[in-house]
Amino acid sequence: MSEVWVTLTTAQPGPPLWVALLSALAALAVVMWPASWHLSRGLITIAHEGGHALTALLTRRKLQGIRLHSDTSGVTLTRGRPTGPGMILTAAAGYVAPSLLGFGGAWLTASGYVTILITVVIGLLLCMLLMIRNLFGAVSLLVTGGAIFAFTWYCPPDMDAVLAYLAVWFLLFGGVRPIIELQRKRRLGRTPDSDADQLARLTFLPAGFWVLLFLLVACAALLGGAYLLLPLPPGLR
């Protein structure tokens, strides 16, 4: 156990600046290109629904289950008071969860604690697996967690940092696009039961306010994560 603890808490040297830049460009390309975004968007949904689930537990709501669907949508079922702070926080957590997870991952990655980041992610996926209530969701989590584990097990240790950079950049960029898509769908009246619309019914604030808040949090996380991941000369910091 002491060796495991040392491995987890030993900071690893970061990769060269060009690796951070190249991983950022690769993640941005995946998010911007429709075909790759359609294939990878389910990873953002996992973070989205995980945010709902974790907040529900923290606010002492009863978590009944999580479903992930093949169309990259998802739903988290909770039980408790239909109104109040717990329900509001749970509803508000989904769209900001990928960006906040990305910012936390950026801090760990920039600090050299890549092993901790990978361990936490696999642990969260396993915990989420216990609450999955459909086959597609279970397969999605097993494939995602298995791919991460296999990559870190079979690839050289230096490649762990590359994986971490790619994943963090993807969360940071990928956390912004669903919010923009949400607003587009709301203009067409296609999302009457979106998180923002549910929050509008739970509070006195309109749905547009919540969409704007989601976007501000996501953009702030992206800027903060970029500041952490892209090392600048000491004089510019």
C-alpha cells in the first residue's frame, strides 16, 4: 500500500509545450467535426449524468438510477422533494459537470498528478456503473473504463500524460458545445423538458438565464484550464 501511495502522490514531469498544444488541437477537432463529435459525445453525456448523480447524493436525494442511450442522451432518476435547493442544484449540475471535471483534471495534470486523475476517473466510472439501469449504459461505461485501464497498463508511463491532456482538453471543449446546442434546440421549441427549462419552473429565473450561466461556467473552466495546461514564461504569469 505504501508503494501505491507513493506512486499516486509522486508528481510526474509534464510533457513539452508542443504536446499540450497538439492535444488541444486534436481535442478541438474532435469536438468541432460532426462525425467525430457524434461518436464521442457520449463521453460528455457520461460526465453530464454523473454530475446529476453526484450532486443528488451530496444534497441527500435518493439516487434511483442512471440511463445512457445510444442517441447520446441520458437521464438520471432521483427521488426526494420536487422543489427546493437540492432539486435545483441537482438539475443545474449536469451541463456544467464536464467543464468542472475538465478544470479539476487540468489542475491535477498541470501539477503532475496524472496517476491520481486516471485513478479517480476509473473509480467514478465504477461507482456510476453500480447505478446504471440499462444495457447500453453499462456497456458504454465498461468500454470507456476498460479502454482507459488498457491504455495505462500497456503503454509506456510517459503516454499517461498524453492521455490525460487529450481527455482534459476534450472535457473542456466538449463541455461548451452541448450548451450551444441546447440553446439552438430551445429556439426551435424542441427541448421543453431540458435542464434549463426545469430550472425555470423550479425558480423565478427564466431558462435563458440558466443557459447563459451554464455557458459562463463552461467558458471560465476552459480559460482556467488552458491557463493551467499551457505553460507560459514566468514573466507572463
